[in-house]
Amino acid sequence: MNRASNHDERIRIMTFSSVYPHYLAKVEKKGRTKAELHQVIAWLTGYNDEDIARHIKENSNFETFFAQATLNPNAHLITGVICGYRVEEIENPLTQQVRYLDKLVDELAKGRKMEKILRAS
């Protein structure tokens, strides 16, 4: 298995519930709120608070999390580098979707205005 496919497989089986506390801690440490985090997740996935809680409770992996999501049609407007990867160049769709979420959380933590994060939706 090459480096890219190994990375894609690790992301596929990673659970949303294992990453969510890190997202929350990152944004709260920078003065943002859980409600703002949920707003960003909702924009990307179409999930409401109950959906997010269900995925956490069910320990959904990212494959399931994004398979059940309705990806925002403007998600392709998310560009830039996150975790050493340029998100618009990631070939694996699931890995790209996870990195979209990572990028949005990063922008929220960095204090970017919500209307910019949500790509004028």
C-alpha cells in the first residue's frame, strides 16, 4: 500500500467522535463557540445538532459520516493547505471532504469571519 492510499484508509476508518473533541477544543481555545463549530459542520454536511450528536454517539467513522451527509454545493470553494495537503488537489473524495472540514475548523479557530468561512452561501 503506498503512502497516499495508507493515508486515505486511516482517514476512512477514523471516527468522527475521536476528532470532534479536538475540533471543539481548538475553536474554544481561540474564543469561538460550540455553536459556531456546529454552524460550520452544518454548512458543509447539512447536519443539525441532533445529527452531529448521533454520529458522535454511534461512533461513526468518516466514511459513514460523509456518506450520510449532503455536501454543500459550494464545498469546492474551500481551498488552501491543511495538514500539508492542498485541499483542492486531493484525489480521494472522502479524504478531500475530511480535509474540507479540517480547513473550515482551522479558519474558525483563526478568527476568520463566518461569512467568509461559509463561502457566501
